[in-house]
Amino acid sequence: MPEEAMEDLVADVFARACTSRLVLENVAGKWGILALAALSEGAYRFNALRRRVDGISEKMLAQTLQALERDGLVKRDVQATIPPRVEYSLTTSGQRVATKLIELIELVEGEMPEVRKAQAEYDGSR
Amino acid sequence: MPEEAMEDLVADVFARACTSRLVLENVAGKWGILALAALSEGAYRFNALRRRVDGISEKMLAQTLQALERDGLVKRDVQATIPPRVEYSLTTSGQRVATKLIELIELVEGEMPEVRKAQAEYDGSR
């Protein structure tokens, strides 16, 4: 079996060429993680989501949502109102990923007292 | 209570100024996630870790390890041999974070068949 076919069967994020690494980068990247966690609270319109994900630019949010939509994690619903109402929400896959990301976020938030202590020690010893 | 003091008490990754967001970026960023997951397999010397995290540059791995060491997630042990042997391993905090990251990696790898289907549909409809 050629190596490329093998890679298609077993996803391995450690392998540079595996598409799963790109998906991991989309979901765990700086903005992907926050967009998915926000959408786990419910559907959002673009501007409301932008306010929730404090500090993201319009362009970066559009790119983030497009990548997540392409990966099948976020869906974009356009309602035929005047003006059209566009809402973003999670797919079933997206919900599973978002749940795990929220666990990660909560874990990191819980580690912060220890992290801050470590940072102070590290910075003090230089 | 001034706002900064509040922020110190409650970590909130959605807030642009919260230090927990920076830590989340270190652990969930492209290279942080792979370095932590690799180190959960055991201690690594620099060059062995670089081979494990396929595609990372020497400079980027050094930066990644330094940020994770500062956050108290990775420890750097220098053994007084000739030449000195430098090993990287996880702290207790780092182990907790790495365990959650591996759950995320396994979840994303498991979603890949659905993700690939979604990508093919998305690309076909443009």
C-alpha cells in the first residue's frame, strides 16, 4: 500500500503531511478555539460573535469561520428575511470538538494560579 | 476592587487582556500542542523531540519550549555529564494539560472521516 494511502487511513497529527494536523490547527488555533467555545453557548450572528471573541478583527473572524465551515464544524444559516439574517452555529462534530475545547479552557483557567507563580519565578531568575 | 484585580481572580480566556488567553495560546498553538503531547510519552532530548514533532524548526521548538517552561508546564533538566545532557519533561501541571490535549487530538483524529467528507462537499460546491 503506498504511503499516502496509509496516511489517509490512520490520522496522525505528528506527521507533517496529515490533514488532521491542519484541522487541529483550525480548532486549536488562537481564534478557532475561542470561536468554537463561544458558539457552544448557542448560535451567534457575525457581529455578536465578534464582540464575544474580544479582540478579533473582522477579517480574522471571517477567515476562522470559513475554515471551520469547510471542516464541517460550523454551519452558516442564511434566513430569507430583509435584510437577510446570517447565523453561525455548531454542527454535531463541532459540538463534540467544542465540548473538549471547553474542558481544555477550564483546565487552563484552573492552572492559572500555578502558572502565574511559575512565570514570576522564571522571570525573577533571569 | 479595581478591574485588574478582578481579572487576576477570575481567569477568562474570552477577555483580550487575560493572561490565561496567552497561556492557552502557548499550549493550544500549532507547536505547543504537539510538543506537550510528545512529552507526555516521556522525557525527550531536544533533537529527539524535534524529530518527533515533524516539521518544526530548531528556532520554533526552542521558543515553544521556553514559553512552556516559563508557564511551568515543561521542565528542563541539565545533567552534569560531559557533554551536558539536557532533557525536557512535563511538570505536574504540564501532565494535566497534556492529558486533555491528547483527548482533543484523539477526538479530532476520530472526526477526520466526517471532516474530509465536509471538506469535499464544501470544495465541490464552490
